Amino acid sequence: MKNLQELCRSFQVEEEGAVASEYAILISGIAVAIFAAVTILGGAVLQLYEEAARKFPA
């Protein structure tokens, strides 16, 4: 019975590490998605701002 209790406690302790690594993977995925969106849309947004700036007199 004591071994079962120790096993349950060790799972509780190890679960916190698993949750932290899952959050790290999630944050990494979000960062990659943001980077990809900025890379893909960056040129289009730059052109949009340049076009708007050309419409104003210097």
C-alpha cells in the first residue's frame, strides 16, 4: 500500500513538469504561426502603407 501511495505522489510531481512542457510546445507553435503570418503578410502591409503615404502631399 505504501508503494502505491508513493507512486501516486510521484505522478503528481511529474505531472507539473509535463504541463510546463506542454505549455512550452503550445507557445512555440503560436510563435511560429505569428512569425509565418508576419512573413507572409509583411510585404502586402508594407505596400499598403507605401501606397497610402504616396497619396499625401510631401
